[in-house]
Amino acid sequence: MAHPAHEDTIQLVKEIFRSYLKEGNQRQTPERFMVLEEIYRADGHFDADDIFFRMQEAGTRVSRATVYNTLDLLVECGLVQRQQFGKSQYYYERAYAYQQHDHIICSECGHVLEFCDPRIGEIQELIGRIHGMNITSHSLHFYGTCEDKKACATRKEQAGKNSLVSKG
């Protein structure tokens, strides 16, 4: 599982984002930088509403549209990765200073487990050589079901409660 980024990393990604916005003649609003900070202070994967509601709970005044638009900008500039774990909804995770990893997703409760296996990088390199490609990244998702059925049922129940709260 990911851990919140260190303060020096947060300052660095803010500078990268500032440069990206300036180059694209985009506005450098405080709200965009608050979204960026929230993402880099968070653990693991999240959807846009997770960020929006966390910021609302913390008393930060930001619109849902600003969160969505900022996420798009952060994906474009490479500071955030967008994932789709077999659902129609996108999930995000920070990309800068974050170790390459892959995912195992429970198709029942939606639990996402991150793992890193250096052999996958070796396979990526080998496939690139065989096919004459310079592979710069990959996305690998394994799907299955949790062995711990009780924990799976609890996560599934909690996810149902959370979706009712965010709709209410």
C-alpha cells in the first residue's frame, strides 16, 4: 500500500505542475494546487469523488468540477495515473516518485492490492527487445476473489454504505 508523499516530494510536484500550467497557458489557481496536495497526501487509489468529499470534510471550498478538471490536467502532465479496475469508474493514484507496481483486484468487493515483482520488468524488457519496441510503461491487472470471504463481505458491505452516503 502506498504511503503519503514526503513534504519535499509535494513541493517538487507543485513546481512541476506550476511549470506545466504555465507552458499550457492554464490558470494557476489555489484550488488546483489544493487538489494536487490532497492527492499526494493520500494513500493508495481513489476516485474523483473521494478527493472531493475529503476536501469538503476538511473544510476546503472546491467544486466537484474543479476536482475532475484538475485530475485531467494531472494525468496529462504525468503526475497522476488513471486506472480502470473492471468498472466504468476511473480510479487514480499519484505517479511521481512512486515505485512501479501492478494490481490484483477482487471482482466481488473491489479490493485493490498493489504488488511489485521485478520479473515483470524483466518480461517487459524482453518483450520490447523481441518486438523492436522501446516500452516505457505498462499496466497489469489481475482479477480474482479474496480468499478471506469474511473480509471480502465486510469490504463489499462498507462500499455499499459509502456509496449511499456520497449520494445522500
